[in-house]
Amino acid sequence: MQNSPTNSTRKIQSGNLILVGMMGSGKTTMGRILARHLNKVFVDSDEEIQFRTGVTIPHIFDVEGEPGFRQRETDALAALVVRNDLVLATGGGAVLAPENRAMMSENGIVIYLKANVHDLWLRTRNDRNRPLLQTGNVHAKLAELLQQRNALYQQVADIVMPTGRQSVHALMLKLVNEIELYRKNNQ
């Protein structure tokens, strides 16, 4: 994704790192360790939504459906991306709304943590807090969601980082190098 000089300036000057990718790709885990390593504040947008509403995400889905949740997600992102020096882990579907992609792209370096369907399935198959995965065939649902979302993740990403089977620490160090390279090439 090519950025205009103004866009690149805000992206880099904000100090924000915005993690996108499928549920189970490691955004929260990587976000926490990356924030600690870089001395930044970590925020998970799903946790922010739960804090703001006082209820769980499955409850929001039950009461308001996915459209209600998506609106709350957009509102939370709008409040979070204007902050500085933040590592933000977004929900897997945050990229679905064009306004979310624009907000993320304009307000930080966007990192796509890319995982394959099998790894996603291994990490999420027993998780009851993911409303979209409450189905008889979690593997098939993950494959469907990844097919729908992959191009959007790629579109918004400044850095694509395959997660693979490496340790979290090794992945974090690799990601820090990619972030520095991105900053150097876009100043």
C-alpha cells in the first residue's frame, strides 16, 4: 500500500502500531509483548468495547446482532486511533468497514498477522467467546471468513507478517525489525 507523504507522516509520527488479522492470529498476544518491548501502551479493541458496554462480546451479538457490534467497533476504533504510542489489537472483522480501514491506515503502521486456517483452527476451536465460531464446523467457518477478509487485510497492511510456528518472542523481534525498516523507508 503506497501512502502519500502526509499520510505516511501521521502514520509514523503517531507511534501507533495497529494489528489486524483473523481471530486466533495472535494479535492480542503479540500486541502485549510488542507494547512491552517498545514501551508503548497496549489496547485490545474488543476489550475496550467490553469495558465501554459492561457486557461481553457474545452478549452484544445476542442483543444487537453483528451490525450492532460492528457499529460499537467503529466507535471504539475512532476513539483509540487518535491516541499516540499505542499498540492496538483490532477485532478480526474490524477491516470489514471502509471507514475502519481508512482510520487505521491514516493513524498508524498497520501490521497484518497472517496465519493459515489450520493454525487458526487449533487456536480457536474450543473458544466459546467468539460468536462467529459457534457453529458445527469451525474449520470451514474460519476458511470462509479468511477468504472474505484476506484481501481487506492485505489492502490496509503496511507490513504483512506470517505468524507460522515460531515462538512469540522470535516473531516479535522479526516484527520490530520490519517496523524499523518501514519507518526508515517512509520518512
